[in-house]
Amino acid sequence: MLKISNLQVAYGGIEAVKGIDLEVPEGKIVTLIGANGAGKSTTLRAIVNLVKSKAGSITYNGEELLGLDTTKVVDKGITLVPEGRHVFPDLTVLENLKIGAYMRKDNLDADIKHIYSLFPRLEERSWQAAGTLSGGEQQMLAVGRAMMSRPKLLMMDEPSLGLAPLVVQGIFDIIETLNKEGMTILLIEQNANMALRVADYAYVLETGKITKAGTGRKLLADESIKEAYLGKSQRNK
Amino acid sequence: MSLLRTENVIMQFGGVVAVNDLNINIKKGELAALIGPNGAGKTTAFNVITGVYTPTSGKVLFTPTDKSGTATEIDITGKKPDKITALGVARTFQNIRLFKELSVLENVQVATHLNTDYSFLSAILRTPKARKGEAQAKADCEFLLERLGLIDLRNEKASSLPYGQQRHLEIARALATKPQLLLLDEPAAGMNPQETDELTDLIFKLKTDFDLTIFMIEHHMDLVMEISDHIYVLDFGCTIAKGTPDEVQNNPKVIEAYLGVDADVED
Amino acid sequence: MTMETFLQQLINGLSLGSLYALIAIGYTMVYGILRLINFAHGDIFMMAAYFTYFGIAVFFLPWYVTFIITIGLTILLGVTIERVAYRPLRDAPKTSLLISAIGVSFLLENVATYLFSGKPQAFPEFPLLTTPFFIGGLSIQPVSIVIPIVAFILMSALLFMINKTKLGMAMRAVAVDYDTAKLMGIKINGVISSTFAIGSALAAVGAILWCMKYPSVLPLMGVVPGLKCFIAAVIGGIGNVKGAVLGGLILGFSEVLMVAFFPALTGYRDAIAFVILIIILLFLPNGLLGKKQVEKV
Amino acid sequence: AGCSSGTTTTSSGDSDVIKIGVFEPLTGANAAGGELEVEGVELANKLRPEVLGKKVELVIADNKSDKAEATTAAARLIEKDKVVAILGSWGSSLSIAAGDVVKTNQIPSVALSATNPQVTAGNDYYFRVCFLDPFQGTVMANYASKKLNAKKVAIIQEVSNDYSVGLAKFFTDSFVKLTGDPNAIVATGNYNTGDQDFNGILTNIKAANPDAIFAPGNFTESALIIKQARALGITAPFIGGDTWETNEFITVGGADVEGAVMSTFFDDTNPLTEAGKTFVAEYKKAYPDRENIAAVTALGYDGYMMTLDAIERAGSADPVAIRDALAATKDFEGATGMITIDANGDATKNEAIIKTVKDGKFTYMDSVTID
Amino acid sequence: MNETQNSLGAYLKLHWKTAVFLVVLLIGIGLADIFVDSYMRRLLNLCAIYVIVSLAMNLVNGFTGQFSLGQAGFMAIGAYTVAIFTVPVESRAAIFYLEPMAPFLANIQLPFVVALILGGLASVVVAFFIGSPCLRLRGDYLAIATLGFSEIIRIVFTNTQSITNGALGIKSIPTISSLWWTYGTALLIIIATILLVYSSYGRAFKSIREDEIAAEAMGVGLFKTKMTSFLIGAFFTGIGGGLFAALLGTVDPKQFYFTLTYNFLLIIVLGGMGSISGTIIASFLVTLGQEALRFLDEPMAFGLDLPIFRPGLRMVVFSFLLMIIVLFYRKGLMGTNELTWDFMAQKFQSIKKKLSRKKTSTEGGGK
Ligand SMILES: Nc1ncnc2c1ncn2[C@@H]1O[C@H](COP(=O)(O)OP(=O)(O)OP(=O)(O)O)[C@@H](O)[C@H]1O
Ligand SMILES: Nc1ncnc2c1ncn2[C@@H]1O[C@H](COP(=O)(O)OP(=O)(O)OP(=O)(O)O)[C@@H](O)[C@H]1O
Ligand SMILES: [Mg+2]
Ligand SMILES: [Mg+2]
């Protein structure tokens, strides 16, 4: 569905992404893991053209996305839950959800109910200005907001960042549910352990290059990955 | 001997009771952790302690030790943040707040400003005192950067650092204020388990080397459980549990409210 | 002072205040979205006055045609300014955006001086609206009644647009975060342009009514009203339409009443706007109706 | 036309031209006045383009109605363009600003319509062809009390305008003296240049119900004041100073300024001198479409003519010589009357013209002589 | 220890460069002072004054990030102080001819230097009262409030006749024509600013610009630090104003209309917010530029022949250029960079070539 080949991005001097190839098949969960500054976020931002790409191509169902205006990309059914939430602080929680469906003309009530059922905390706060939500609450809102546009491809940038384990669990459950509902998902995670569990396919990004790729299970078993990303609590057992 | 105490601190925002009757007591030299679900009020607690918010009610009491080694308890409730920092409480921020356009070194140097013992006039005139002060500060800062492995980046713009290193810089900057109590708000957020492990060791070393007392908000349970002496658990602003890691870990209330049945600590 | 004099002063204050209000709304709109003091607003107002002047006094168009053309041209001007002078600086430091605004203001003033000369032009008379009628000793110009009414209607319309329509929501979103707004599929350029269109249209209406009451058109006529109306917007709570109107009225009344009660101080009249501004900001840093911003740390 | 070649060649030093600087506000608040004076100067230059057998070249500098600009502009005329004399500027404060420059550089200057005593006071190099504020103030005070039999007068002054403040002061003094009533001024209103709303002060004045209102100041503001006064139902006559005499005063003020009375320097309908007649005739030729001639234009004309007369008498284009000749000017026949320069460098004129607006025109009413 | 030595070394080095730089510059000024005509002299003096005021503004706006538009007001205070205290007592009666000067002032006359410094201090005092409320405001509010204060100052000066002589202004102020006054002062202020900016205080200023909350959390007292910067700025501006008055020989309230502040704002943005050398360069560019474009106004008198060239065209072109610069040199000429000392010395000689050369500007004035 989404196909990236030889994508290169640089911020001024800094080469953030140095020519990566990556594929997201329809209806699958693909995850992209890697250390800080590896270039994960940059990759996603490049897909929706929030940063200019230097070279390469990004095709979505065969159409070239590169250089396409962000709104156009979104129009095609791709959404991004940005790293660090970025909810609209002055809008209420409810308005944030509504604006997530900005391009939709149909009725939203059903979706809003659905999201409130997923995140009861949001319903309690639905009239609070989003800016005053806690980090975690904002993350939930950001995910909910993205879902409002009923995207075909949902991209999440570290949705678990700063979330309590319980909520992280919740987020991952939701990711799986959405996927079962037929949504294709491209997921960036620090929490490699969990990410690899849900992922059908995974890529490992290191300093702007893809160093490993394979099914989630396969990478989960990979020793060097364990070393690098799964940390002590894994190795102990 | 207790270094930081709060007495029935309550923080309200309009209707939201972010922190409800918080009573903590942190002993000198210990490493305490503050955990709890999102929105429990952890960051708010920090903001109250550091003077960013003035609590709706309650008291915050800090007991710094001055040069002569005598410790006196001071009521810091509602004092201005810089005054509190000057007394010896430093912090990092959950959503990184570095001085983006300044170099890594300058970021740390700023934190030494509160120790400048010369006026802006002598700074302009570059009096010997001023010169000595500047040089000393620079030395201290470079030492800190050394410790946090940022020395090679000293002239980079803070904003161009990767996330992880920005967090390290935040810690370096906090240390430069020569604190007695260091508050860390989710230092490991956005780090993978391995980096988290490295951070764990680092925090531990810093604690001993600078004989700090540390109060830390964290979600990475393995980190928390490994290094903290004492843990407070918040939920909806209320303290639902406090105690040693083991006590907390096995506290049914906590498990139910927070860790969840199959928390990834155990698997 | 006699009751009559006092009432007369109140009438003076009301019409002046409503004029301030009309222009202040324009400031608030633009500031609300771009966080930019659109220094050129006062000069857009000035240009609108010239458009009307030329339409009626030079090309002898019927007034209603002229008004439509004026509003049209003014919108065009406002949108162009945004397109040319502000859009390229979107992600530049805020101050260069501001200096750009000041630059545009300079440019408009100088171009106007160059084209229309520093001499004042006489704005056409609208006897229907300007010939006063007398109630007792009170003299009232019909326009003095029209102005508040127009101001109120436009305010209500605007409030509806901002709070109840999709465009309004988009505006508030764009106001805080371009990138994320784009991710929602909002075409931010469109939103911003429409903001400027609305702001300029208001300036045009303001200019027309202003000139009916004070019928001289000058290249620098926009400077002082511009400044005062921005202050009005701030007093009321910038970004808040109701606030702008409230601020405008407060300013209008206090100016006139100060003159009324302290004739000796009339020379200080222009200072009062700033005095009020500072007093209000001291006690209500976000203005009268501006919502409190708690910075979440 | 001849001149345009002049200014374009700023080649100084070539001895077959004598350069005279024209130092006027051509942009900014005072632009209107400045342009009128320039017209007069240019007209005079057309009529008398030569002196001592040399071509006279005008160098026009815009002082932008701004003091800082004014000083540089003056310095520029002197240093860059090497002018031997300077004419202007409309707006006393601008002339005053240039005062030090011309004094230190010893370049004689002739103020045309700058009526503030400060212009020539303590400056041997500044002269003027118009009368002074004190005189004008007295004239209007006399008019108010004698012709209008006013007992109570209200004053509206433009506080940010030295001309207006000065005139108001002198008017008050002599009016109080004339009526012998210390409270003869029943109300005073202040405004700032550029203000457009005067209803506040006018409402106060209405309450004080004066016999006449003296409102010297910029023509734009004054016209608006009168309009708003009439709209408020104030019927008392408005009287003012020479600055009112501009077309804008009438176009802006419309029907409401009918009957407004002002003192001025010159009346094109019956000039006082032969020179006046020629000037009027020539002006009508040059600008056929203008209904009336502004006094400041006549003064511009006089300023130029008087300077050339001085150059001729001096017999050289040496600034200091010209200065001495100017100081010695006696009974020079100008368009605005006979001019004799006194010790201060001021034109001793004891006659002022009173005009009023009638059928949208400035029309001669009276000429007042005060000794 | 070793650290200390290095920084001492660096410090001496700095001084060595300063010395070279100063010599070159002083000679330059000396020559200029002898050879230029009074017109050019006037312009150069104006440049120096603009340098002073713009630097002061940049300190507050560029380095401390406090958007203050009070310059015109502080200049007015400095200018009037100098005017009131230096005008010869004997000529005061003639100047204050409408309303005599207030008795308590009428007979005080001070030497220029004293009056100048007094002017600086006076604006510091006012700045303190302005700052205490306003510096608590954020961003644009501060801007509009300070702008307001400068307007109030102007209006007060217009109305307090017995002290300021109101709209008539004060004339025959003993003038300074020598370049030494202005350039001497400018030089001192430039050096002071550099030393300040590269001290702990300078970093404190910048930290506030970057993030107030973080700065406060790092022990930087917001109000105190802002106030320090604001007062220093006010002092310099007051001095600038005093020189301005002494240069023109006459002051009146109209000169200090708030649009005057825009000139300086333009300068610091053109030069680069937070760049000292940039500010200096821009001051010259703007002041001389305005003058250089004068020819555009000239043939106006003969509008019939050349309708395009009319008074006003210059300002049109000027504001147009301004727009171009703002739009295409966002960061200004220098951004936040500085020219090194010796480089700056050359720059002083070759202001004209600057634009083409600005790429080569190097790092670190005294860092
Ligand atoms: N706006 C920017 N300007 C300059 N450099 C940037 C910018 N954003 C990111 N970078 C650099 O690009 C590289 C990749 O950054 P990116 O945010 O994509 O990493 P990441 O994998 O998302 O890391 P994290 O896990 O911390 O989010 C890093 O070195 C970062 O410093
Ligand atoms: N400035 C504010 N105004 C209004 N409500 C606030 C403000 N700051 C925090 N809150 C509310 O207080 C509660 C606690 O917020 P806080 O940031 O302390 O949570 P937290 O424990 O830090 O969560 P997280 O782990 O996600 O950061 C939240 O419900 C939040 O909405
Ligand atoms: Mg990222
Ligand atoms: Mg938190």
C-alpha cells in the first residue's frame, strides 16, 4: 500500500534519513524501531511532507506522494499521530476530536462515542481545554483525534511515550483492534518489546539507515535486537 | 533527617483537583520516586514544589544545609522558582525545555548565574572577581558536560541534539545550579530499554558523586524498582500508596490502579 | 455640568467608541490567528477611505456601488498584504513578522502620500446621515446611531462564524499549530486569507462610517485610530471579538468623558488610551474578556 | 522648465549660476503649505530668472515636516548644493530647527510665512517677509471685540503646534486687555495635530456659550472643528489665523465654514501694491484653474524678489554681503505690501488683511492697521 | 587553575584586538573629523547616535527577548534633560516667551557631560517606573505598553509648558559638531555591551529570551534580570537622546513621535536581532541610505516634466527596500553572528561593500 524507496532527508546539514527502503502492506501493522535520533519521526514527517525530502520516492497505492501538499496526502487517507501529542491546547477535547474529522462531511457522533468508550478519561474531560490535560491524556486525545478521520493508513509516532504501563497496554490493544477493523498501521516505538509483539513486520532504523527487517516475532527473537532494544529485564530471564 | 516535606498540599485548576492532600517526606540522601497513572498529578506536584504553581492550600518545607553545615527548615510555599532553585532545589522538565538557540555549554552556564557574586557593572568592567567567577563557572560546566558525555557537543545548538541527549543536557543543566535536591520528571521518557539502563546507572552515580537527594517521576518500572529507596504512588491526585519498591509492587491497590495485571516489568 | 451637556457627551462617546470597536475587531481577528499585531490595519483603513473618496468624489459612482467596490478592493488589499508580506515569514522569528507589518504600514502611508499628496481630501457629504436632528438641546447625527447598530450586528455575525462554523474552528486550530492543522487536512493558507479578508472588510466598513462622521481623508489618518483600536482590542482581551467591542466602547467613552469632566486635561486626551491600557493589563494581564492562559509545564 | 535642467546639474561652483535654496515641507503634515510657498517662489523665479547677469537656480529640498530632517536638509543645501541664500520654511519650528545651521554656516535665509518670533530671534541670518504672531493675535483680538463686539470668547488651540499655541496666547492677552475682563476667555479646548474628533471639547464650549470662538491651527483640524461645532448646534462665529487660507479648508469644511473669519497677509482681489498686481496677473496666467491665491504663495514670491533685490544691492553673490543687504532692506515693494527689515530681521508690517469665507471663496472683508 | 589561565589569555587576546581596532577606528574618526563638511559630519553624527540607541534596543529586544518599543520616549527624556540644563540661562527668557520657565529650573545650567549623564539617569528612573508594571507583561503587550509610555512621555512634554516649553520646543541648545562626542560615546557603549553580553549576565538575558519558565527554574530571577537589561537599555537610549538634542540644537515633542522608534526597530532587525556588529552596520546603512535616496525627491518641483520623481518617492522606495530586506534577509544581515574585531575594523571603512561580503562574517566577538 505504502512503498518508500531510497528516501533521504536532511535538516540543514544534519543527514537525518540516509536513503531507506520500506514497505507497508495493506491491512498489516508495520513497526519502525530505533534509538533516539535514528530518524524515525523524520521518516513519518517526510511521508506527510511536513519536512521536505531530499531524494527518493514515496508511493501510496502506486501514486507518488513526494512533494504533495500535506493536506492532499491526508486527503488520500493517511494520518499521523505526531510525536509529542500536539493537541490543540485552546480547543476543548471535544473540538479536538471534531477537528480530527475536518475533511469529513458525514455525522460524527458514532465515532466520538466509540472513542470515548476507548478512552473514558477523555469523556470526563470533554469540555476541558486540551492544553491543560496531562501528558498521557493528551496522548489519548491525539490518538483519538487521528482516528476521527477514519484513515486507511494510520501512522503513530511513539504513542506510548510518557504513558503508564496500563495505558500503554490499552493503546496497543486499540492498535490491534483498529487493525482488525481493517486499518493499516505504521507504528514507531521506543517500547520495542511491545511493538514487536503486535507488529506483522518490523524495520530497525539506526542513524538514518535500515539495519534489520523481518517479522515482529523474528526480530523479537534476534539476539542483537534484544541486546540493543529490549534491555535488561528481557535478558534476565 | 528530612530534606523535603509537604503538608497537606492541594492544587486545584478550576474544577480539577490535580493534587489532593499530598504529604511526602524525603530523607536527605535517599532516592524517592513518584509514580502513578497519567494525569495523577505527578508533574503538578513537582510544579508546586519548585514554585511554578502556588498550591491552593498546604505547605512545602525544605531543609537545606548551608556552607557551615547547619540545616534549617524553610517554608518555600509559593516562593518564586528562582528563589527555590537558589535554595538548592533543581529540576528537569517532562516536555524538554532547553534554551534551544543557545549552545550546549551556554545552556549549562546559564544555570550557574545564580551563583554569580559580582554585579553587572563589574561584569562589564571585567574586574578580577568577575573574571575569576566566569572562569570558575566555565570549568564547572565543562566538568558536568564531561560527566554526562556531552563535552564533544559543547558548541552545538541545543535544539539540534537528539531527544535522548537533550534529556541528558537537562540533567547537566539542573546539576549546574549546585542542588541538594534534584527533581527528575520522566528522565527516561522516549528512551529505549537499553538507554534506560544506561540512564539508571548514570542517575545512581550522579547521586553518590554529588551527594544528591533525588526525587523522580518515572513510568519505566524496571528503572524505578531498581534504584529507588522509597516510592509514592499517586492516583487522581491522591496518594494511594507509599513504601519500599517491594511493598508498593505488591500493593493490590497499586497493581489494580497502575501496574496492571501483566505489567511489562515482569514478563 | 448640565444634564444636557452630559447626555451630549455620552452620545459623542457612544459613536466614537463604536467606531473604535469596528476597527478593533479587525485587529483582534488577525491577532487571534497569526499572533501578529497587524500594524498595517490602520493603513488598510486609510486606503479604504481613499477608495470610497475616489469612487464617489472622483468617479461619481453611486454610493452603494462605491461601498461594494471599496469593500472588495480593501479585502483584496488585505489578502494581498498577507500573501506577500506575512506568508513568507510564517516560520521566521516573530519580530521580523512584526517589522514586516510595520514595513507594510510605512509603505502604504508613503505610497498614499506619494499618490494622493499630503493634502486632505474632502470626503463626500451624506446629508441624510450627517444633518443632525435636535432633541431638546441635544444634537444627534443619524450616523451616530447607525454606527453602534452596525458594530453590534457585525460583532454578532462574527461570533457566530468563529464559534459555530467549521471555518471558525479551523481558524482557532490554525491559530496554535500550523503543522498539526495541516495534518487535520486544514488548508491553512485558505483559513488565514479568509481571516484577513474579514478583518479588511471590517476596516472598510469602519472607514466608510468614520469618514461620514469625520469627513477628511489623509494618508496618515489611519495611524492614531489604528493604534488606539489595537489598544482597545488589547483592553478587551486580544483575540476576543466581544472584548474588542467592549474595549472600543470603553476607550471612546473614557476619552470623551475625560474631556467632559477635566477640560483642563484635554491636551492629555491621547494619553488616556495608554493609561487605561496599562492599568488594565496590570490587573488583568489578558484584558477584560481574554481567557487566562495557564502555561502547562 | 528652465529650472529642471538647473536642479539636475548640481554642479556647484560654476560661476554663471547663483543657487538659492528652497527649504520647504513637501511631504508630511505641512506638505500643503510647503507646496503653496514653492509655487510662489517658482513663479517669481520665472519672472526674474537672472541677477547680476547670472542665472538664478532654485534648489528645492524637502524637510519632510520633520526637524531632524530639516537640519540635514538645510546643511545639505549649504554644503552639497552651495546655495548662497535659503527661502523657507513653512512651519516656524522647521525654520527654527534650521536656524543654527544657517547661522553657523553664515547663509542668509528668508522665512516666508513663519510667524513665530523665535525664527529670527537671536539669529542674524534669519529674516522674514511676513508679520509675527503677536501682531496677528492682536489683530484678531481687535476684530473680535471691536467688530464682533464679543465679550466672551472660547479658544481651541492645537497644543502640539507652536503656531497655534502662540497665537492663542497673544490673542488671549490682548483680548483680555481690550475687554478689561480677566475672565473674558470662557472656555479653552486643546487638541493634538491629527485629531479628528472634537465633539468632547465642543460640547463643553457649547455649554459655556461664547460670543465667538478663536481656533488657530491646521486647516484640516480647524475645518473639522467647525463642521462638528455646527453639527452640535453651536452658532457662534469662528475666527482664526492665516493657516486657514487653503482650498482644503473650504473643501473639507464645506458649507459649515461659511462665515469663518481669518487674518492673513495678502488679498488677491485688491492687492496693496503694483508688485501685488503683477504677481496676481502672472499667477492667474500660470495657474488659470485656481480660484484664489494663497497668501503664503504671495509671500513666497516676495521672499524671492526681496532676496534678489538684496543680491543686486550687495553687488555680489557672497552670502555675508547678501545678509547685510537683506538687513538693510528698506521700503521694498512686495506683493504683500511695503517691507522694511527691522533690527530683529523681521518685516515691519502694520497692516493685516481680514478675510472671510463667502460662497465657498475667501473674500476680502477688511484690512486692519495697528500701531 | 589552568582554565583560569586560558580565559585570562583569551581576555588579553581580546584586549589586543581591541587595541588594534581602536587605533584604526580612532584614526578614521580623527581624519573624518578634520576633513568632512558639516553636512557629512551631521550625517556621521546621526549614524553614531543611531548606533547607540539601536544597540540599547537590541540589548532589550534582541538579547533579552523583551519586545520593548519605548525608545522614542527614553530619547525624549535624555534630549530634554540636556536641553533644559544646557541652554544658556540668559537666552531662556527669550525661548520661554509664552510661559516663563519654572523658577526652580530657570537658573540651573550644567556642563554638557553632566547634563548628558543626568539625561541617561533620568531615563533610567523613568524606565524603572515603566518597567515595574510592564515587564510583568508578556510579548506584544509589553510592546504596546512601552509604546504607550513613550507616547505618554511625549504628550506630557507637550503639555508641561513651564518646563519643556511645550510645542514650541527648546532652541539654541549649545551644539556639538565634533565627531568625537558621538563616536567616543558610541565606542564606549559598544564595548560595554559586548562585555556585558558575553558575561554571565548576558547569558541570563538570552536564557529569558529562549524560555522564561526554564530560566526561572535554573535560578535566573525573571523580573530582576529583565529590569537590569531594561534599565541599561534606557540609560544608553537616554544618552543617545541627549546627544541627539545637542546635535540638532533644538528639541520639540514632535520629534519623539512613536514612529521614531520604528527606525531603530528596522535597524536591529536589518542588522540581526542579537547581533551587535549587525546593529552597528545597519545603523549606518539605514541612516546613510535614507539620505542617499534623497535624489528621488528632487526634480519634484518640475513635476510636469518628470511626473514619477516627486517628493515622497524616496520614502516609497525606502519602505519598499525595507520590505525586500525583511522578506529576503529574515535573519537580518548578521543573524545572531558577530564580526570578529579586526574584521569589524575593515567593515567600518567599507560599509558600502558589506552586503556582498556579509557571507564571510565569522564567529564570536568575545565569546
Ligand atoms: N527540526 C530539526 N532541526 C535539526 N535537526 C533535527 C530536527 N529534527 C530532528 N533533527 C535531527 O534529525 C535526527 C533524527 O531525528 P528524529 O526526531 O527523526 O529521530 P527519532 O528517531 O524520531 O528520535 P526519537 O526517538 O527521539 O523521536 C536527529 O539527529 C535530530 O537531532
Ligand atoms: N495548568 C493546568 N490547568 C488546568 N489543569 C491542569 C493544569 N496542569 C495540570 N492540570 C491537570 O492536572 C492533572 C494532573 O496533571 P499532571 O501533568 O500533573 O499529570 P501527570 O501525573 O504528570 O501525568 P503524566 O504522567 O501524563 O505527565 C491532569 O488532569 C491535568 O489535566
Ligand atoms: Mg521521534
Ligand atoms: Mg507529567
